[in-house]
Amino acid sequence: MTNPTSLKILRIGAMLSVLAALLAFAVRAAEAQEPAPQRLSLAEAARLAAAQTAGVQSAQAQVQAAQARVTQSRAALLPQVEAVPNWTDHTINSASFGFNFPAQPGQPPLLNPNGQIIGPVKLYDFRAQASQTLFDAGAALRVKAARANVTAANAQVSTAAEAAANTAANAYVRALHGGAVVEARLADSSLAADLLRIAQEQLSAGVGVALDVTRAQSQLATIHAQLIGARNDRDRSMLDLRRALNIPLDQPLVLTDSLTALALPLPGNEQAAVDTALMNRPDVRASDAQLAAAEQQIAAIRATRLPTVSLFGNDGPTGLTFAHLLNTYTYGVQVNWPVFEGGRRTGQTQEQEALARDIEIRRRDLRQQVGLDVRSAMLDIASAQEQVGAAQERERLAEQEVTQARDRFRAGVAGNADVITASLSLNSARTAVVDALSALQAARVSLARAEGTVSQLH
């Protein structure tokens, strides 16, 4: 017979088994809901940002607004039709006519000379009216100006896309830099841990001193603090990259490129690169389109001096009651020729010409800036390539120095002070290599931005 204590133990065991099963199920469900890591190269990051960031979406909305303005402008050239049924009930003061009807001699006047109320008169009017512009040069040119604004707005979309791609590409390079620094600090940590192990072994064997152990522990602690800071910088740079890509900030990312694996641009002719930039840069095309739109607007304003010709008409039944409705109509052709409008058109023209001059000034300045951007980026690439070579040579010598100092320390012919000094030099050299490689890749992105090809990186 089972005693109560055993039953209680069995019940507790069963409950724990159920709880463990539920916990395992919850863990599996949470893992199933976690988004899969997204693999991303530099080129993919640039294209993704160019397609979906808020700046690009805003520019696309501006294009839709510009297209809507084309429709609004074109409406002035299309038929205008409206139905205007109405019912009125009104009275009239006969004195407001300003005249009276003649009466027979000796008879009172038909209407009181001092005025009298006539009515009320109830009127039903079921009229429809239409008009059609036959000639309006100003309206036609306003449609062309609106279409030119659409072209300018589309160019702004490309400009926004290129800017977004540039931001994302630079964020990607910074993220690679953060990861490379973490790897360098991990290598430094491994070296510091190895030196501490050697110092402890020598102290245990009676051939070392406690000072060497303390130095090694201090070095390891220093590298550990640097590693913590490097990991924080890496994680922050990954957040910046996600923000630049307009993706959820908790989306796992795997960067498939590295600072050493990215392709580098081949040195080329500066003038050819400038010519390419002037042809490809979306902001240059946008300034050209803006100037064309401003010139079209000036032409549209000047065209308002010309007469406009329109056809109009209205037709429909009208009467005092529904039983006595009679159809009436009015048709005609109307010419409007503005003779004097108080200088309004002149002021509008002067304002638009000033805006066009401003666009032209900024356009010339932008074209000069393009040349500066291209040449500066090419100089940065050449300098960064030399810096990478110098930093890598410094790293090679620092590694050699560490190896030699460690061998002397392991052999017991010297303390670890030389090894600590050499490891600090190696720490700095590794950082310099990462910085130089990052500067080289940033210069590569700058050249692509200067040429207007960031979204075409590969």
C-alpha cells in the first residue's frame, strides 16, 4: 500500500514534468517567432536603402503631388459642364426699374411712381451649362510647366535614393569597422591571456616574479575594457545601419562583406570621372530639370498677355410651375483679352525670373562642387591605399616584436615588460590597420557618391 508521502512526491514530480514540458514549448515557440537573420552585402544595403527609406518615399509622394497638379492644370483646357437646377421665390420693388409704363389720359399709372411690391414670383429653373476653351496659350503652357515639375520631382526621387544609398553604405562600412575592431581586441585578449599564463607558470616554477603576473593581469584587464567598448561601438553601428535601411531595429543582420574583401575602384582619369559624374549625378539632373520647369513657368506667365477664346452655352426648361416649363438657351463665343492688370503679370514674371536665376546660380555651383567631390575622393583613395600598406607593415613588425619579446620572456632571459610594451604596439597597429581599411572603403563610397553611382555599387 502506497503511503501518503509517496503519493505527494509522485504528484509533485508529475507537476514538475508538466511545467518542464510547458517551458520547453514556450522556448521553442519563442525561437520560432524570432526573425531569421538577413544576409546583407554592401551593394545590397545601398540598393535596399535607395528603395525604401523615408526620404525616398517622401520624394515619391512629391512626384504624385506634381502629377496631380498636371491634372489640375489640364482641366482649364477641357470641357466644363455643370447642372444648376434651382427654385426661387422673390419680390421686386417697381421703383427699382427706373421707369414706368404709360397710361391712358385720366387713368392712374400702371405702377405706383413711389414704388410697389410685385410678386412674390416663384420660378423653377432646370438649366445645365457648359463651356469649352478654344484657345488659351497661357493654360497650355501651364500644363507644360506642370509636366516639367513632374520631371524635376522624379529627379528629386533619384537624388533622395542616392543620398539614402550613400548613408546606408557609410553605415555599413562603420559596422564593418566595429566588427573588425572587436576581432582585433579579441586577438589582443588572447595574447594577453597567453602572457598571463606564461607569467603564472614561471612564478609557479620559481623562475618568475610576481611583478610579471601583476603586469600581465593589468594588461588583460585593460584589453578587456577595450573589448567592452568595442562591442558597444559595434552594436551601436549595427543599430545605425538598421536605421539607415529603414528596417526593424531588432532585425538580425549578417554582414557578408568585410573590409578586406570589398572590391576597390581602379585608378582612372580625373576628367573622365568628372564627366561621368556630371552625366550620372541625380542632383545635377534635378537642377537641370528645376531650371527647365522655371523657364516653362516664365513662358506660361508671359502667355497670359494673349487673348483667350472660349465657347459657352446653357440650356434647360424654366417656368413658374412644373406644368408650364419652357425650354430656353444661351449660346455664344467669348474672347477675353487682358489689356491692363495693374502690373500683376510683370511682377509675377520678375519673381519667376529671379527664382530661375537662383536655380542657375546653384546649378553652376553644384557642377563645380561635382569636380571637387570627384577629385577629393580620388585623392582620398590614393592616400588611403598607401595608409593601408603602411599600417599593414607596421602590424607585421609589431607581431614580429611581440614574438621575439615573448620568446625571451618564455626563456626566462627577460621580464614581461618588453612583451607588454610590444603587445601595446601591436594593439595600436591592429587598430591602425582597421582604421586605414575603413578609410579606404569610405573613400570608395565617397567616389561612388561623387559619381552618382552609390546605388550601383557591387
